[in-house]
Amino acid sequence: MIDGGYLRHQISRDELQQVDLSELSLEDAKALLLGCPDLNHLYVNVGDMSDPTFEVSEKDQTINRDFQEEGA
């Protein structure tokens, strides 16, 4: 997540790397990690799925195309 994930702009990658998750309770570690991703990047436009930057597998692309065609 630190190296390639889309983190919220309020999250500092350097500060996140310094956090020792083993020192936190499980609930606190979960809360910290769940609050890091930028949820706006969970969606990839259909036209961008084949862009290697997004690392969408061919299987996922096929599933999404089939779903989009069924809904049309």
C-alpha cells in the first residue's frame, strides 16, 4: 500500500512507514490502515481499464465488460 497504493493526500508515506503496527491493538491497526486509501481511486473508468498503470487483470476487465453490456 505504501509503495503503490493511492493514499489520501492527508497521509504522509514517510510517516506511515514509521508506524510500527505491532505496537497497536488490532482494532487501532485496522482503523489506521482502512483510513489510508483514497477511495476515489477504487473506481476505474471502463476506458482506462487496459491502462497498465491501474493493473486491472484481463479477467476483471472481461467481467466488467460483460456486466456493462448486460446493463445496457
